[in-house]
Amino acid sequence: MRSWSHLAGLGMVHELPDEMALAMFNAMIVEFRRLYPKLSEKVVKELWKRCEFVRFKKDAVIVNHGEVCTHVLFAATGLVRLILKRERKEQTCWFMAEGDVVISVKSFYTQEPSEGRLVVMEDMDCIALHNDDLQFIYDKYIEFNVVGRLMTEKYHVLWDERITLLSDSAVGRCKMLFKESPKFINRVSDAMLASYLGVNKSTLSRSKGLIFRNKLMSVISIFKLFG
């Protein structure tokens, strides 16, 4: 394995078999061609040659504080948490699950030490592309820059939604989270969700209770209407 030899030595990462790798790769190309239908076979072959296909075990630290994020990962399965240190406390800043790009953004683009940690919460199968390989493909194939731009735009929108989320009330944050990010709601602890939302656990619990009661009242109202 070219990358993460320290994790491989601990049994926390290993290469995936070719059959799984090909299925994951084809799914990634379908997504790229959804963004940019004109993506050529030359780019596809170049990506296949340069990608790694790996499984990170639960609790693996893909990038630690002070390390450089050298790869962009395309998650096929699993869940990852981005953690920052704030006043000696750890704060959950982002969750990344299947279908997401897993990255410590500033570190990857600047190739400087990361302020955050990327920690695997569920075993993750993913496609890994080294920064050097990505830059090579960008330089050699102008068309792939379009894919990169469109993906960057997508995550800029998600980041804007994150800012909007944090500017809302505690109940409003919970409502938006349940609506916009349901794929990890039941997969992380309340403590992590509270950290992500910027509220304490008791506030999160009260907000979840209020949301549940409102949904229940809506269901009861519907039954009364047709009863």
C-alpha cells in the first residue's frame, strides 16, 4: 500500500479487492459524468491508474492535528467526523458519509498542517487520490478542471447552509439538520450532534422533544381530519 503505512501496520486500513474497487470506481465516474457528461475515456483511464481503493476501520485517524492532508477521498460507505480544537476542547465541525468527499479542506489545498482531525466513525470504503495525482490530472486534462469546479461549487453551497444553520435558534438548527442531513442523524451520539450544532446536550434533547411533539400533533391532526 502506497499510503497510510502507519495505519496499515496497525490493521486500520487495507486495500480492497479488484471487484469492489471496480464497482466503486464506476459509481464515481457515473457521478462525475452527471456533473460533466463530456468526460473523456482518457481521463477515466488516468483516474483508474492513479486512484487507490481502501477500507479504513472504525476509529482510524485519517488525518491528525498538525498533519498534512495529502489525499482527497470519495466515500462509498461509512462515516467520518471532522474535529477541531477550540479552547482545548474538541468540536465536531462536519460529518461526511457515503457519497461525500472526505477532506481537510484548507490543509489539502495548501498542503500545510491540518487544524482538524478526520476520524472514522464507521468502517469506510473509499477511493483515494493523492494531491500530486489530482494536480497532474488537472494540468494534463483541462476538462477535469470542470468536474473539480462543479464539485467545489457543490460544497460551497453546503458550507453556506452550515453557516445558515448556526445562525438559527437551537430548535431551528435541529429542524434543519433533521431535514437536510438525515443520513447521519441516527448514527452519531447526541454529544456529537450537540457539538456540531453548537448547543449543549440538554438544549439538543429539549429541541428534539419539541420537534417530535410537533410531528406527533401534525399526525394526530391528519387522523382527526379524515376520522
